[in-house]
Amino acid sequence: MAKTVDPLQEPHVQMDPAARKVTLQDWNPEISDSIDVALSAVTESIDITFPDGRMVSLELESGDIRIHAFNRACEAPLSLRLPETGEISVDRQGYDLADKFLDEDLEAPEGP
């Protein structure tokens, strides 16, 4: 089983040693930027982890593809729901709530 990666871990993200390392090039051929990422897969998700703490996770939920994006700005993800047909939806609720409470130095409420 793959090791769980905490995208907010300090000082650097601990990448799963079993993950496949890939160099991601900038799509613009005029820019020579690249970043090394770790790809890992378990039964429930496919994760792309960046050394600077960003992470993208793909899951299957009730027939829809769910994409969760994490960064250091917020502990909660910003999520997309990608159905086979119909509209793609964005779920910012946890992301926006967590950001609000971080800004106000308050504690987020418990529960859903």
C-alpha cells in the first residue's frame, strides 16, 4: 500500500518512495521550466505530488471523476466533479471556509 502524503508537511514534502518520478515540462516550448513530480496510485486514487507541497488527487466517486487540488494556502482542497455527461462542477466550500478562518485567525466549525 502506498504511503499517504501530506501536501502541507514542513519543511519539504515526503514523497512516496514507491512512486514513479516524472519530469513535467512547461507546455510552452519557449520556456524551459520543468519540475519533478511523483506519481502514485492505489485502489482509491491516483496522486501527483510536487516537491513544493502542491498535490492533485484523482478519484472515482459515484461514477464521476473527482479531482482534488491542494496547496500550502489551505488545508482543504479545491475540488472538481467531472461527470461523463453534463456540466463540470467546482466545489470550493471547504477551501473557502478554511481560507476564511485562516484569514480571521478563527477556528473552523466542527462537522459537515
